[in-house]
Amino acid sequence: MAENVVAVLEANARRHAARPALVWNAGAVTWAELAGLAGGCARDLASRGVRPGDRVAVMLPNDRRFVAAVLAVLKLGATAAPLNPLLGPEDRDAILGHLRPVCVVDDVPAAPASWPTVDRPDAPALVLYTSGSTGRPKGAALSHAALGFGIRSWAGPVMALTGNDRVLAALPLAHSFGLNGALLAPLLAGATVVLVERFSPEAALGAVGRHHVTVLPGVATMFRRMLDSPALAATDLTSLRIALSGAAPCPWELARDWQRRTGVRILRGYGMTELFRPISYLAGDPRDLPESVGRAVPGVDLAVVDDMDRAVEPREAGELLIRTPAALDGYLDDPDATRAVLRDGWFRTGDLAVVDAGGFVTIVGRKRDLILRGGYSVVPQEVERVLASHPDVGEAAVVGVPHAELGEEVAAFVTLRDGATATGDELVAFCREHLAAYKYPRAVTVLTEFPRTATGKILKTDLASLARTPDR
């Protein structure tokens, strides 16, 4: 049994009692005050019957109550399941029906208290629900050992955090990237977390300037919206030392544009709910390869295999397997799904990747996303990269849709940058110039916005019905 992660954070509370742990536009709480809030919440939950091993849903916005509630559940040796309060009723009810929590925390008592922390809990620390961007969400159960390794990796080699850092928390804290990268890792390092309850470019940039933020975690759409915001030019960004992308791929063009405009590098990486961030660029390593998502972080092993689970030759594509102490124990009440991804200590990502001689990883597609068009395999990400290179395109997504003769057809969707006027037909012609005949989409649908998960991932399962066919 691993040490309770909260015990490490409480050591910081004792060392930095009078320093701010959380700040936001309307106020702040010190480390000592945060410890008191978490203790008061733990006392309240214990009076409601929460015991070690119980599952507790936390459904609160990005404010101090969320932080106190998650810490309180972990203090009790129970399992915290953070849920986004913006979930629709159908999604919320489905998750709660699957989770079967002993209670749902939707508020936190204001009265502080002292409450003992369970030393070495038997239960998982977290159940994090996958985004559902390609299907039904699953609950990934993660141990205290996995959580501890994950946030130490974030705080150490990835971000190189110190107690002097101020980390923006504008991501949804109920999701893995926000919870671990923007909250728990900074608290582990004794840094200050700058809370933004709901992201907008103006709110995030305002918080950066007002609170002298040094580290900015975000998803690609957040960085794009900040670049396009008039508020960017008026924001003092001199305190920022790094930004980090996650949750969804960050195109090289966006990372390059962000650094050119702000002078701040985006550390790109690769991760998922089940693994935290096993592959990343590191704060202390200046190398940056346009197509790569980085290298395995210390303590993580990678393998690339063919369909027979044989290691492929260097620089050949195959399925990416990852072995990491931060892997999930399994999917909650779903042994079949667990066996499908966890074998002999390796997590099967389902992603197709190439690893170069230096260990840098390039994701080239998803095994299950391959589009089989007339006997040829088309990797959607290749088509997306071509579309994203057009100066009028903000974002691109490509899926396969049924076709009576070819089996599947390539369906492309884009959003345009502000002021852009490219048409679908013009983008088809652009793709035709840059892709093989069997790869380019015969129609491109221009959308005002993409359907998305709460963390910004494009919901590709929702796109097929929007496809514009060539004869329409």
C-alpha cells in the first residue's frame, strides 16, 4: 500500500502555512486555511457515513471548494471521482449509475477543522472518467502510488516546479490534465494555484497578468483563442516561463505561432486519463521536433509492435505500448475492457507511432480510426495535418463515413480562422495538391465550431452525421 498523497501535501501546508496555496480574482486561501477547509469537509463527510474504501463523487466548479473536497475524500481513505458540474443530465446520471457513490459532494462546509489522514489507503485514490470522445466513458481507477508517480513527474522533469511558481488552473479540474497538471502537481511542489472558474481568453489572460502566472497549462483550443483575442496585446506576459499543452494534440504550427507571439514555449506531450503524461517534452530540454510529442519521461518504458505483437524495426510504425507506474489499476467494474488494454504490465494505447533513434515519439494515427477506402488505408491525422497547414484553417478533423462502393469515404471538417473565407471546394483542391489520390477528401465541411468534450477534444463520433457529400 502506498502513502496517501494528501500526507505529502499536508507537509507542505505545515512548511508554508502562511503562504497562499490558492488565489483567484476575489481572494485567496493560505496553506493553513486550505488544510482547515479540507479537514472540515472530511469531518462533514465522515458524519455522513463516508468510510475508507467508499466512492465519493465530487461535482463542484473550479474553486476552493473543489480542492478542499478532493483532499477531504482522499484524507478519509475513500476514492474521489471528480465530475464536471457542466455535464448534461443524461451523462451525469449514466456516470453516477455506474459509479454508485455513497454520496455526491456539491458543497463544502465553511467551518475549518482538524481531521486525521488515513496513512496507507487500500482503495484507489481516484476514479477518472474517460472523455467519451470516441465512445462510452469508462471509469479509470488509479491508485495512490500511480497518482503519486504521475504528479511527481509533472512537478519534476516535465514542469520543473518550485515553490515560487504560480500555475494557472483554467482547465476543468474534474478532468485528468487539469486535476493533475494544474492542481495536484503544483500543490506537491508548494507552488501557488491561480484558479479561473471558467475559461475565456480574457479571463485566462487577465489572471496571467494580475497574478504573475509563471506556468500556463492549456489545450490547443485555449491557446488558439488567446492568440486570436484582442486582450493578448494588452496582457503582461513577462512572468510566464512555460506553457503546456495536453488533452488533445497541439499542432506544431500553433505552438510555433504561440512562441513567436508571446516568447513562451509550449511543452507538448502525450497522455490519457489512464496514464497521466508518459511522453512529454521537458522543461529542462530545449529540443523541439515539429511532428513529435516528446520522449518517455523518466521511469516510463515504450514499445512499438506490429499486429502480432512483434517489435517493429526502428522508424517503422506500429501500435504504441507503454509501461508506467502511473497506469490505471483497471476500469471500474469492467474486466473485459481492462484486459483489452492491460497485458503483462503494458498498456495498449491503440495509437500508431514511430520512435526515432533519439527516442522521440511521433503519433501517426489510431488503429481503430484508420479509414479503409477502396482497399487503401488512410490515416486521418495525415489529412488533418495537411488541412491545418492551410492559412485559413483554424482546426481540422477527419473521419471515415460509409460508402456503397468504396467501403468508406474520407470526410473532412474544418473551422476557419477569424476573417478567413476559404470554401470547402477550395480546401478539397488544396488537399488534392498535397495528398495521394486515394487520401484526399472529396468534400470538406466548414463548421462554425466543433462538438467537443469538456476538455476540448473534438467529438469525432458526432461528426459523421454532419458530413457534406460531394453531390450535395
